[in-house]
Amino acid sequence: MELSVIKIGNSKGFRLSKTLIEKYNIKDKVELILEKGQIIIKPISSPRQGWEKAFKEMNENGDDQLLFNDVFENENLEEWS
């Protein structure tokens, strides 16, 4: 794919199409990797973003209970001693 380099203030840059941005899930930031004469643009993802808030809401709603006991009735704990 060929892109034109455009002037942006005192710098230069290029535009990515909406299709590419959506396809590669590019949000607010990307990582530039300089490797063997190439520039690689990699989306930065935050997969655990918002987990703290979600866990707090789960606790407030009482949804953070175990689904099953953490120790089974027939489990022999002595063999781990």
C-alpha cells in the first residue's frame, strides 16, 4: 500500500484509512518498531484496562463469590505436606 507523506505543522506524517484503523484495532496510541530498515506500526492494546472498576462493581453487587468450593470433600491435603 502506498501512502503520501503530508505536512503536519513543523513535522510530516501520513494518514491511515478508517478501514485499516478498524481492521487492526488501532486506538489512541501505536508503537513504532524500527527494524532492519523498516518501520513497523503496532497497535498498543490494554487488555486489562477497566478490570479494577469491573471487579469493584462485582464486589459491590455480590457477584464475586466462588462458583464451587476451593477444597473438595474427598481431597487428601496430607499428601501435600
